Amino acid sequence: AAAAWTVTWNNHPGGAPRIEEDLRPRTSGPTVQQPPAPAPAAPQMSFFQLHGSMVELLRMFSKPTGIFCCACDDDARDGVEHVSVSRVVNVMDISEGHGGSDLPAVRPMLSHAAVSKAEQLSRAKDSEIDDVLFRTAPAGKVAAAWSDSWLPTCSEFWRNAEGLAEDYELSVDAGRADIFVSHSWSAPENWEVVMGKDRPYATVKSTMLAVVAKDVVLARNEALSNWREVTFWVDKACIPQDDLHLKLLCIGRIENFINRCDRICILFTWAYLERLWCVYEWACVLVHKEPKHLWLQNEMFVSDKSLPLYLDCVRYFSLKRTKCFLETDREILAKKIDSCYESRPAFEKLVKATAVALMARSMLFRAGRSARLRKQFFEPWVELATDLGFTELSAALQTCKPAEWRETASAESAQTATRTSTRSDQSMPLPTKEKLLSITTSTYHSSIESWFDEAVSPILLAIRRETVKM
């Protein structure tokens, strides 16, 4: 009889299970077991090392050209099970259910897009790698308004905090993107306490990105209905989560991808600055993008309950407080900071100043509605700027005039309404109402952006010149 591959294993309380290979031909005699050697101490591995090892092991059994099919003996002698490799079949045949009547249909490990991308990469020059890897997801695939029928689908995409192979199929090859989306995959631990159980984190993320896309088309003076065509770079959809080699290549090129995006949108929760990898992206963004191109999207996150958490998040930010899977992962962020910034305290200073300014700008959209809302949500950021020693920034923030800007935008809308229709608002056609709303919103947004660019951005750029290595 032909020799078979026999794998035996035993549990070792002192450490991870130890795998032994027995390549000797199996005989009809009793199996003789050697006393197990003492198990070595389990090595410390970072998340990426552990994930990489597991993926490489699985890929041994799921190459694009074939897959190993293993059969287990029905009997287990002396508590030892035996596994033998029977044959190799084409993975595409298996995935289509044509692997033979004695084999079940098996789904291939890699998505078709990831396999195709790996083939493209094998033929690409070094200078072409970014062109091959960069992809974008249309807003209509990952974002939805509360009333949109596809909201449950988008929510499901965001709900899963693990990368799935099919997520990569949502994106397409592209040269540039409208928006780079930075976000925390998981909700803050106290999400339900702060936001309530009826506002799932995944659903809120979907709807907030729909707002971002609509802001983009309004800024371009395009029809609001075009928002689904806005392009996002989202790691969950634009990085192949099922191929470790491609995944690490993409992670190593985050800065290059940032430069291919016109704006940066940060889904900024009160726990964002506690996540190590979020801070890593922030570090890359602050080096390569001017403040006017950074937007914190948090309108649905900020409330009476969460505002104090936001203030503390920025006030007490430090690299030491960031959370990571293993301390070894922290070294990656530390190296990034050391290579790009004058010092770690300098980086923390720039993060705090930028976060205060961007949060203040975000709160202006509600501050223009009433003096009460300005005092409640905007003024605390002016006070925090003073407390942190950013006196020039604090003075600049106080020069804003949101109520005046809002009044001007409303007057412009009213004038357009008079020219457009003499009928009451109730009888006005929906497209006309949308146009008037667009005028009001875009005019108000433009006023805030112009003020920020003239009064605040120069201060942040001056701090960046002090803290970033040139």
C-alpha cells in the first residue's frame, strides 16, 4: 500500500497545542506513541504576525490552482486521529460544485477581485503598484439615507467588524477618490449607554456618509441625486481583507492613498483618538493634507451626553493612552511619529490643536440656529483651546458669525424662491424645494469654509511647521 501522511496531535497544558508529522507508512500493528516532549513557551506575536501565520497556513490548502482534500479515518486509535491527503482538485471546479460526487461544494478562500489583483500585481513595475492597488467604492454601495431601501444592506456592511472577502467586490479600480474615510471599525464601548440601543453604530455610519456624499455634490453645484456616484476610499472595501500579502501592501501605502483623495472625512467618535490605528491614520493625514481638506463627520454623534466625552477625549489625548491589541503594535505608531514629527509631545500638540479647531468648525453648523446652541456646543471648544494654551486659536475661533451667515443664506434662498415660484411652499414641486435647500446649505457651508480658511487654517499650519519634520 502507498504511504500516507499521518498527523497526530496532543494537548499540552503548558502552552499551545504541538503538531507532529509522521511521514512513515502506516502499518497494521498497534500505534506506538513516544512520550511528548515538554511544550515550549508560547512566543509573543503581534496581531499582524499571528494573522499572517494563520493566513499562510490556510493558503497552503487553497491556492488558486488547486486545493488539498483531506479525509479522516473513522477510527481513532489510542486517542490519536489520522488525516491523509487524498488528492488535489481544481478549486474553481469545487466552487462551482463540480469537484466530484463525493466532495461537497467548497468556497474558495480568495475573492475573484483579490485573485485578479494579485495577478495584476505580479506583472506590475514598482512604479505602478499604487495604480494597481488603489480602488474606490461608490457612495451608493456603502452609504444610505434613513429613508433609502438599501440602508439595511449598508448597515450590514459596517456592522461586521471583521474584513470579509466579498467586501472587496464593492470597490473598483480608480485613479483618484473624492473622499478618504477614516473610521473606527468598532463602536465605543459605551455606545449604547450614550446613544441608546435604537441607534446602531453601523446604521449611523451609513447615514452619515450619505450626508458627506451629498455635501460633495452640493459643493460642486451638481444635482443632489448624484450623491451615490461620489467615490470613497474605505479600507473595509478597498483593501483585500482575504489576502495578507495584498493587505499589508495596501496598509504600507496608506499615505500614498491619502494623496490620491481630494478630502479626508473622519467619522469622529469620542473614542476615535483612543484607537491606535485611527491615530496612525491621523498622523499620516496631518502630514499630507491641509486643515481645510479635513472634515470631522460627527453631527449624529454629538449630544448632551457625548459632548463631555469629546472634550475629555481631546483634552487628555496622549500616545500612551491609545489602545492596541498588543504592546508590540504600538511600536509601529511610535516609528511613524518619530520619522515624521519633531517629537512625540509635538505630535500630541498638533493633534489637540487640530481636533479643537475641527470640532469647533463642526459645531458651527448647529451654532447658527440659536444663541443657546452656540453656547452649548461651540463655546466649550473655544474654552478648551484657551485651557490647552492655544490662545491665538481661541481668539480666531471667537471671530466666527454663524447666525449672520445663516441669515444671509436664508435670504438668498428666499430671493430665489420668489423668482422661481409665486406659489406657497406646500404646493412647490419637490425638485424646486431641493434646489432651494441646496442653495441655503451650500451658501452656509461656503461661509463657514471661507472663515475657517482665512482665520483658523493659518494658525494650524504654523503649528504644523513647528511639529512636522521637513
